[in-house]
Amino acid sequence: MRSRRAPRRPGGALPCYAGSAGASRDRVRASTVKGIALIGYITLGTNDLPRATAFYDALLAEMGVKRLMEFGGRGYGWAAAMDQPMLCIMKPYDGRPATVGNGVMAGIAVDSRDQVDRIYAKALELGGSDEGPPGLRADGGEGFYAAYFRDPDGNKLDVFVYL
């Protein structure tokens, strides 16, 4: 897959933004002024593709996101459309077990606090584990509302919205 340009969302935020601590809403908006998406896709490893596929099919359906790609039985990709950022789950290409990267996290942008709450609850219902319940996070900048969880393989994810 190649990098794709993503259209601006309401308020100027990218559909997917991997910001650092202290990132401001203006910094997010500034990153879209030139119409360039920061993230084209992200790949997370799995050792149990059927379990991971069921988890992400159900979780991402909460956002209206569907499975759009298959990678020869090694994995799948989900996105709102082919020209939008994609989340991929794959068995490692080298055949060795997938491992979780220390300090690695995928951030998924949504449109409301309600979506943050629903996706977080759905993740836990599907066998994910809590890494931080929904709430305002000062270290994400003013108005940053987020929840953190791990998928069944231990990959850390964050679902967030700027208010």
C-alpha cells in the first residue's frame, strides 16, 4: 500500500493523527493545510489472525469502518475508503512471532466523546484490556478526550477526539 492524501475532517483535523504529548488542536489543523496526510496506514502484528480479525471487524464497525484489503492470508486492512488511512493486522512477514513494541501506540481519531466511550467499551467487551478509561487528558493538549486499550495481541491503541 502507498501513502494516500486524506481529505480534511470537520474542524480541519486529519482522520488519523499520531500526535505527541502537548500537541495542540492548531498543530493538528496546521498539518492539514497543505492537504497532506501524516499517516497512510499502520500495521500491527498478530499471532492469532482469526481472533484479531474478529476483534477489529467488530471494533471498527463502531466507526463505520470496513475490512477493505486482504494480504494473501497473512492479514487484513480496514479503512473508511481506499483513499483514507488504513489499519492493518498482519502475521509477521519473517514468520517469527509478532511482538508488541514498547512505546508503540496507534491513535484513532473519531468525531465525538460518545464514539470514544463506545469504542473503548467495545474493545473491552471484545477481549481487549484497559490502559486508561475515557477522559480529558491534559498531556494531549486542550480539549483532548481519549481512552486507551490493548487488543488481544497486546497492541496498544488510543481512540481520541479534540473538543
